[in-house]
Amino acid sequence: MVKKLSENERINRERRLRVTLHREPADTVLQNVNILDVHSGLLFEGGIAIVGHRIACVGEVSDLIGPNTTVIDGGGKTAVPGLIDGHIHTYESHLPISEVARGFFRHGVTTIVTDFYGEAVVRGIDAIKASLEEARDTGLNTVFILPMPALYQDEPFVHTGTIDLAVMESLASWENCHGLNECFVKFLTQGESRMVKLVDAVQESGGKVCGHGSEASENEVQAWAGWVRRLDDHEAISGEEALSRIRSGIHVIAREGSGVTDVANILSYLLEKGADLRRVSFCTDILSPVDLLARGSIDYCVRLAIGLGVPPVTAIQMATINSAECHQIDHDVGVLAPGRRADILLLEGELANFNIAEVLAAGEVVARNGANLKERAKVQRPDFVYNTVNIGSVSRESFVVPAPAGAEHVLARVIGVGDGTIVTRSLERRLPVKEGSVQPLVEQQINMIAAIDRHDGSGRIGTGFVEGFNLKRGAMASTYNPHYQHLLVVGADADSMLVAAKECEKQGGGFVVVDDGKVVAQVPLPLYGLLSEASIDTLGQQIEAAFSALRELGCPLETPFHTLAFSGLPISIGRLKINSRGLVDVWKGETVPVVLAAN
């Protein structure tokens, strides 16, 4: 979707025209590079001339150097387009967008497609406005799309009331709204009126619809694709699902994030089948600062793909032009060509190593050898982003699951979680009863779990059991939880859970780990109860310390807070979940009792 040019952009376009015709010097010239043309897949020697934040021309540019031109010597490195993350919820990195940009620049990501839905759940349209305002001066190309998860939240169970259809229609009319995010296959195929209305409105205005096809049948996928027509999906978790979507005309965005690792499954299968990869690109969806710092972002996807046998040029195309074409932004990004944003990566050494030496975003050098070149900006944020956690009156008894009178054991529903996936299972386990309360079995990895409404101070809480966290003692708590952002707690006992929940509220949200009744690790997230004010490096260290504390308690999970978060998403991605109304059978769309039978 091509946007209307501003007056400044019109002036720069006229200047670019003169530079492209070699009538006047460029603002910046990048010379002595091997340029990867992702359209043809071919490399050629030359340079790139830049005017403002866009490319004027590529090829022979030495005569475009004037007395005021900034000259960058590429030193024979390979120039490729900036990388695109085709689907990410930035709040799940627990960083405000200004710090997200700094983290992504280190890894060559210059464009993201996002919706700010986490912030919107907590503080509505004002949170989206504040986030977009903060994004504006970062240099990161932030493609905003409608936050459908904020509209639905945890309906029919709970909703904050911050976003409704009227608000979404207003957002859709914004000039900088590019489309709609998370077109849930189940809602569309079942004819949910708000989804149908917004999808049709977005498509009629030329916008992009981004899909969410979790756990859909073949018939549902084809019906979904037939209605929307131009569609993508980041929820394929196997090669078979990916190929099914490609055959239905759906672009597959292979996901490699924190707790969600689908790229190897998808690409190994597609390579085995000899499938063309031009309808496949990458996203992270959920990316913790720990993983961003340790392995990277879309650059990691590129290296992973190459390691699986994808030719290096093809892997780079998947991370650039494939994604740009998917999102209808290839006129703007994804290729080193005239008129496009000057988002350029300089690669050192063999293409297959994908070693990023330097990053330009909108014509400015923003990172070199994995380090940011600009200091952190001081951002003045509105008061409404703070003090968003209020759990009301909660006691240790709030976390207890009562047993039927006279029972010594019960057969109970238990949420099953595991590494590498956010899809939960519905398990049945025999649990002991003590003094009228159902007990966890920590020796069998079964802990207590609770979801507390942290928005209205009602003290409303849902309780149950979960298998997979394996806390031998203590507890963990978090205010990060798609879609509703409950305060979630997992623990070996009710007393530890109470301490963790109270401390989480006291610090304004975030992560807390408790051992022996004491807080042993905490990660304050005071912005909306979701985002840190610390640098990405400091936040990464804080989260690593929390992970270390959890490992001491016995937790084996690689990304325990992300796993916990999706244990509390009761409308999709798995079978059994929890929210503040209780346990939810996702497939039935209804709350269910913890206890199945006394025995």
C-alpha cells in the first residue's frame, strides 16, 4: 500500500531525481561494495548513492561525491537490504520501542511489522499513540497494523474495556495504519461479525491482512484463504502445515522466537519436498532480550536457514524481499533499489556466514560490529503508563484448590507445558488431598498455578495445576500474559505464591522469583506492567538472573516466563489454559472444573 507523500518527501524526491540523473551530488555515498540484488539473486560491484533517508541510485556513483557528501568506504564488503521481522509483538521483548530499535539494529533488523497490542490492552488507544510517537524518531521502520488481540482479549471470559470495535475502526482510518494483525482463522470462518467487518474494511482500502491460523483444519485453512485472499500465517509449526498453507495461496512466515522454534521444522520439510521458498519469510513473534542478545533476531533465522541447506542468497531473500512483498511494502523496503529506504547491511566475509559488520537505517549508520553508535535517547513518557497493577485483596487461601468433602485423592485436570512450544496440553493426574485442599505433587513436576486480575482490583483469581515447570520449592510470578495481561503465579505452595504476587504488584509489574519466603530475583517492568525502563543489556542481565534463580528451584524450561505467559491465554494455542475465571478448555471455549472426580 503506497502512502501519500508528505511535502518534505516530495522535495526529497525531486532532489533524488537530480542525483539519480547525476546532475548533483548525493548526501551520502557508499562505495566499494558488492551489492546483492535480491530481485535477480545476483551480485555486482558498485556503490549506493543516498539522498535523505532513501536510495537515489546503485551502481557507478563515484561522480556523485561532492564537497559535502558523506563517503562510506565499504571495503569490499557485501551490501544487502536491511532485514524485516514480519510479525512481532514488541511488548513481549519487555522493552519500549525506542530500546527495541537499538536491540534490533545490532542484528540488522531495520523494519518490523507490529501492533502494540499489549500496551493497548492496558491503556487503550492512548498507549498506541504514545508508542507510535516514541517509534517515530528511532530510525526503525515500524509498520503499524490493527491490534486484533486487544479487541478480543480473553472474551468471553474477561476484557479490560480499553478497546472496542469503534476504536478499531478509528485506528483503521489512520494514515499510518497499514492493515490488520492476527486475523484468527476460527473467528473468520465462524463469521464473527467484528472480524469480518474489519477484514473487509481493511482489504477494501488496500490494506494488508496478517493471519493467525493456529490449529486449523485443511478445510478451515482453505475457507480462510478464500475469504481473505491476500493472507499470511505465522502459526504453522510443521512442514506439513506450512506446505498446506502455501498450496492455499497463503504466505508462510516461519517463526523463530523465544519458546517458539518452527524454522527448522518448516524448512527441513520444504527442502525435502523441493518446495519453492519465495512464499516463505521470517518472524520472531515473541523475542526475549536474553535471546536477542545471545543469538540475534532475523539474522539468526538467516544463519539457521543456511545451516539447514537453504542457499545463502535465498535465505537473505526470505528475510528481505519475500517479507516485503508479503506485507505490500516492497516499494519501500526489502531491496537495494532507487526510491527505497536506505536500509543497508554490510556483510564481512563469506555470504554463508552472514556476519553483519555495519548497519545503516534510513541512510544513517546506526550499528557497527554488534554495537549501537548512538546513545540511548531520554524519553519522557505520560503518567498513564505507570501504576497499572492492582490485584486487590488476595490471601494464601486464594491460591488453594478445594477438594470434595471427604476425598483423600482426586482426579484433576492439569495444564501441560514444555520447551520449544507455546501449545499447552490437557492432562489428567491423580493428586492427594490434605485438610480439604488438593495438593500439588512437586516430586512429579506438578505445581499450583493461578491467574489474578490485575486491572480492576477485584481480587478475582482462577486456580489450578500445571505440569512442566518443576518448581521443587518457591514460586514465580509475572504480569506478562497474552491477551489480557493477568498476573500469573506458579508455585510449590500457596505461601510462596502469595509473596510472589504481592511483590509483583508492589514493583508495578514484571517478574518475581521467591525461595524460602524471600524474593531472590526480580525484573521490574513498570511501563504498563509489561516494559522495562532499563537498557536492553541491563534487562537481559536481570532476566538471566531470574532464569538462574528458577533453575535453582528446579525449573528446566529455557524461557519459563514466556511459557507461563501462554499458559494463561484461554482462547487459542493449546487445549487447557487458565485465567481469572478459572481453568478453560480452549477447544470448547468454556471454563471447566479442576477436579474431575474424587477417588
